Amino acid sequence: MALPSRTDTDGLPQPLKVSRRPDGFPDDAPRPCGLYVRSGLSLEIPPRSSVRSENKCMQACALFTPAPVDSNPLRCGDYPDPEPAACEVLVRVNACGVCRTDLHVTEGELEQRKSPIVPGHQVVGIVERCGPGATRFAPGARVGVPWLHHTDGVCPYCRSGRENLCEKAVFTGWMVDGGYAEYVAAHQDFVYALPESATDLHLAPLLCAGIIGFRTLRVSGIERGGALGMYGFGAAAHVAIQVARYWDIRVYAFTRDARHRSLAMDLGAQWAGDSFDEPPEKLDAAMIFAPAGELVIAALKVLKRGGTVALGGIHMSPIPPLDYDLLYHERVVRSVANNTRRDGEDFLKLAAEIPIHTEVQEFPLADANSALNALKHDAVRGAAVLRVR
Ligand SMILES: [Zn+2]
Ligand SMILES: [Zn+2]
């Protein structure tokens, strides 16, 4: 998919124009080089050196047609090396977090925007080289490549500090290839410089789960010393609880999975119960990370007057009809869509200050299908991360 281009000449920043073929590869990139389906655990992937020298290919896991993850729809194998376009950096991927959004992309709950697509938008890697005009990072810099790949920079949303709502936003691992690969190209202005403190594997989940959890905390309106519910206790909640505890917020965790309840208690939750249990006190705010619409009703039932239920996911099953009484007294239900770069920068700074520690379950790149399956079936404690090198 072509990046958004700007043609106006009213003195606004001028377009980032990137020419891509209809299949989404840069114009000068080679055609896909023989991806093959991975079945079982015994797949042999050719050594990278031989692949790159002969075909300019890298290893990647790509999706051609969305399907239930149980059918292992990602194909892992050779894929053309990305080429950094104007103002882009080519990042050598060390680790890539696995996000619930990747699951929605893979299973088609998010409309397919490019095929094949390499999912993955929580990339920690090293700048390998810079495209034309890219001067922000030098080769060798450790960077994070997030969900927000690009925005137009000129629309009313972008100009009012709400670039997360940009109608021309481009997203990594959905509209352009992401980090389930050895290399990814990313716009230099949307890439984060990373703190030195944590390892690649432990930093990766901060780049979406962490940032989105942080934005969800912000929009929930929770204040220091308040009572906060977290529905769904996966990657995002296990980071957000550490921020909440740092702010002296009492956290109540609601999850159907006993392992997740135990993780919540380990991380300082006041209480952990099943999704529809009643907590020992009414909540000032609630955050929902699980994609189940009925949780909105559950959260409203235990919310104080004037409280907010913030929905942190990009996809959710239909919300059942609700009695107006549940919403009355100025309760608010609101979604969280993407994040701004400011959210990311503020959060990464705070994460280093706290410091946040992520629980990570590691998978080799070629096992991306297994990682998605584990995520779907609540079998990940903390965050799943692909180790790429
Ligand atoms: Zn915009
Ligand atoms: Zn994500």
C-alpha cells in the first residue's frame, strides 16, 4: 500500500512520497522468493548468509490469507529484504513482541490491507542503514519500531496533538510489513530511541502493550490513590499495573485465567477475581484489554458514579444492550485508538524510571504461529516475544 502523499502547496511540510508496487514491496525490491508453509516444528530455514548473498532475501513469517491461527496461517521462509525509502531506516530485528492486534490481523478481524503482510509492531533492533534523507539515527543505534508507521502530519487531528486519530495513518504489520522478520523498514520520525537498561526481549512488549496500556491509563482518568479495575491480564495489563502501583493506585484484576490472576497478585494487585466477580470496593475507573464486549457491562456494574471504562483493544465483540441505569450518573465508556508519539516517549521515559520489568515468554521467529496460538488460548504469562537473533 502506498504511503499517504501530500500534494498541497500551502507551506505545510511536504509529502513523504514512497513508491511501492501494488504488492507493497518497494519498486526496486525483488519479487517474493519462495515462501513456504511451515508445518510442524521441523522446518529447516536456509542459513541467512546464503539466502542473502544469492537472492537478497531474509527470513520472515508472512500472512497471505487470514485464517484461524489454529491452522497456522503464517508462512515462514524467504522474503525479499525491505529497502529503506526516503527518510526511512532499515532495522535489523533482534526481537519482536507478539500483540493481540497481530492475532486480529492474522484471523481477519481487522480487514486485510496488504497481502502478503509481515505482522509485528513491537520491534527492537539495530539501525542497519539509512534511506535517502534519513539522518536522525546512525547505523548501530538501538531503536524500537512501533504500530504507528506514519501519519500525514497535516490533518486537523495531527495538528491538534491527536495523530493517533489521523485518517491517513499507516500502521506497521497491517498496512506495511512489520517485525516478524529479520529486517523491517520504518520512518525515522516514528521510531523510538530506546533506553539502555533492558534487554531486547524485555523491551519489545513495551512498544505496544506498554504504550497502549499507558494511554489507556491516561484516558481512564484514574488518579493517584484511586481504585482501578483491569479486565484481561495479558501483556498490556501486566505492564500497566506496574505504572499504576507506582502511582499508588489500588488495582483489581479480572480474568478468567488462574495463571493470569496469580501474575496479577505477584505484581501487586489488591485482589484478583474472575471476569464477572464483584471486587471488595467500587472502582473509580476500569480498563478492558480482553476483546469481549460483555466485559463492558461487567465493568459498569462495579464502577462508581462519574467513572470511566476505557477500552484498550482495537477489536471487540459486540457490546450487549445495557440498561441506562448502568451508564447514568455520568459514567463514561470510551475507546483508545492507537497512540501518539508523545505517549510513547512519555511512557518509555517512565518505564526506565520505575523501572518496569516485563515477564516474557520467548519463541523463535519460525514459531510465530505457535506464539499466536498461545496468545489466543491464554497460555502466555506476561508477553510473548519472538527472538529473531
Ligand atoms: Zn493526520
Ligand atoms: Zn499492538
